[in-house]
Amino acid sequence: ATPPKLDIMAVRPRMVETAARYADGVCLSAGASRTYLANTVRQVEATLAAAGRPRHSFRICAVVPAVVSEDPCGARARVAAVLSTFDASTTEYLAAGAIPPGSLSRAIASGDPAEVDTVFTPDVIDAMAMVCPPDRVGEALAAYARTGVDEIAIAPLMPSDQVPDLVRLLADNRPTKATHL
């Protein structure tokens, strides 16, 4: 039997570089902003080129928290509740361009949950997750495609009875190569 491909979960530059040098792919953590994803894709491509490895032989996957709903406030609150459980410094790093460095750590250190809520604004949540109504799923997927990742692994943060509809929406709205370039 063919051995399974080896993908490495990575967040920070040294681990991303190590994955690009030695693994078959890298999987980027849930809660990564599209800015972080695009920057990390460029880092991977530079590392692959320096190591003499062809880009087409390496997969870049991003885990994307997702809530598709006509209620954007409720959807964002669901995502914020999950993201607020992540390590603060890692979340700030993954949220490149969305959360100012140190702001989440300071909010958590204050001991006031309301302070943490002020960090996870609608713009921040929208940068770190796929939150949209059903008619915007195609746009949301295209935005992730433009980062250069090869695959996204959707982490549905919705009631389980809504997940089959989400999967159908995702399948029906997958961007083609021509639509996201």
C-alpha cells in the first residue's frame, strides 16, 4: 500500500518552514485571517523554492470555522465564543491584520469578559472565519481561494441538523480556477 501523505499542523514561521522542507503539506489552524493565510502561502512558496521542491507537490490546507446564517450577529457570536477559548497570543498571531498585537492578551488579563468581547468585533470575526448568509457562500469561498491555499477544511459551528445544507451550499458554490484568480 502507498504510505499516507504527511501534513503538519503549523502556525508560526519556523514550523511552517519545517513543514515546507520535509512534509507533503501543511495545515493552517482555525481562526487564521485571510491576511495570515496569504502571507503564509508566500512563505511556503519561498521555502519550497529555496529547497528545490516544486509547489505542485505540496498541499496547503486551512481550517476555516464557518457559520452560514441569515443572522450575522448570532453567527458572529457563535464564532467569537469558540475563538475566545483559543490561546490569546496564538489567536493574535493567526489574526494578522485583524487583531492588534497584544490587545486580546490585555483584554483577557483584565479579567473582564466584556473586554474580550470588544476585541472580537464583527470585522475581526469576518476576517477569521467564514460568516455569511447562504447567498454569499460563493464569495466567501472565493476569498479563501484568493489566499493561495489549496484546500479548506470547513469546521461547521452550526447545529448538526444544518450541516447537510451547509455541505450542499459549499459544493454548489465552489469557485473554479477562473473565478478566483
